[in-house]
Amino acid sequence: MAGARQVFVAPGPDEDALTVTDLPWLAGRAVVLPAPQWRLVVAEAALLDPQAAAELRRVSGDFAYDSDPDFSLDHEELAALVRLLTGLGARLAERRTFAAQPPEDLEFVLDVDDYVGIVELVRLVFEESDRTGLPFRAWVEV
């Protein structure tokens, strides 16, 4: 995966996989995505709920080497993100296309089912953080 990558890591033992899937973006408890693809997902989420999407953008972390990649959210904050991603996944599965403008650095658009899978994996990270009461980690690698 060339270019910047968006990373989310669910809390818990590294040897315990987050879920069983054949999606290429899952490595144990880490979800590693092409950053432009993730920005397209966040842009689409903003059409559903701008406030929740702004929080999603914030908790996606950044690429500053001195920033803290741990995010401790309370149950209500995590539940709002889970609802956003659940609704977004359903919307993408139904509409089969994006209404949001793609980021300028997006070289290609994946199949919609791949985006539904991406949304599901990130939702699982938030659900695991809520279930365990432990922070998840998120950052952008360049």
C-alpha cells in the first residue's frame, strides 16, 4: 500500500484478531487503510451527520510524530460513532455509490462493497473500545 495510510487499532491482546475476514485491511487488531480512501468515507459520513463526522475525523488521528494516538471516549461518544458508521455502511450498501466529492489524491475508487467492509472494520474498533472500556489508537502514517 503506497502513500499515506490511516491506522486504527482496537484495544486488546495483539494475538486476538478483531474479527475473521478476508478483507485486506485487517492485521490482527489493526485496520490499515489507504488514507485517501478513508477521507472519502469521512466525507460521505459528513453528508449524513456533519457533527458526528467531524468527531470521526478528529479521532482518526494525524501524522504528527509527537501526537498521542490513544483515544479514550466515553460510551455515548463511541455509540454516536458506531451509529454513524452503521448508517453509513447501510447507505453505501443501498445506494452503491458516493455522493461526496473524492479527495484530490484519490487515485481510484474501490468497489462499494470494499467501502462497506472498511466501515465495518472501523466500527468494530470503536465497539471493542466501548466493550473493554480501553482506548483505541488511531494515526496516519506517511
